[in-house]
Amino acid sequence: MTSVTTTCRDLAELLPAAQTACRLLFQECFKAGIKNIFITETYRSQERQKYLYAQGRIRPMQIVTWTLNSNHKSRLAWDIAVGPPQSLYDVATLNRVVSISKKLGIKSGGAWTNAIDQPHLNVTY
Ligand SMILES: [Zn+2]
């Protein structure tokens, strides 16, 4: 049992299709010279999703999620960030990751029109 404030970064908590897609993405990014991205979150419980949804709405601070029904909950999504020397959410690097993910059939939050979320990646059925 994990707490709502605990972030799960374990790839094994995702469904096999998402694990495979994520590994392939990291391989392709590595080949393209992007060697400093890393996973910040994978699976989220419904309780944690509710907790995050409340941030910026019920609790103060910046809004971090747009839905109560995230595909993190369905074990199909993962979030990434960029390591040094770039900044954590370096736009140029994330744009390159998004275009590589598109070629692999992975959906990216960078393609959403209502609420752009570049570091978010997911597969669908
Ligand atoms: Zn996400």
C-alpha cells in the first residue's frame, strides 16, 4: 500500500505494452543522441490521481493534472523529464522526444490541444 504523496517510477508497474513502448522510445532517443531523459512517474492509483487533481483546485499550488481519469491509472502512461545540462522540462529536448514518440505510435501530451503536457507519454489500446 503506497501513500498518495508517493510517486511511482517503476516501469514494471505499467502494462507490458506500455513497458515495451517506453523501452523502445528510450532506445530510439538514445540513438538520436538524447541520453539524459528519465522517468518521473508511471502508475498512479485512483487515490493519488484524486490527490493530484485537488492540487491547484482544493489545495493551493500549481495545477498538475487535468483529469480524474488519467491513463497513468490504467498503467498505460509515463512522464519524463530531462537531466543536466538541460533544465528539467527543456522544451527543445521534449519536442524531439515527442516527434520520435509519434513515429513509434506513442501518444504524447505535447499533441493535446486543450492542455499541452509535453512530458506525458502514453500508449492506447
Ligand atoms: Zn502524465
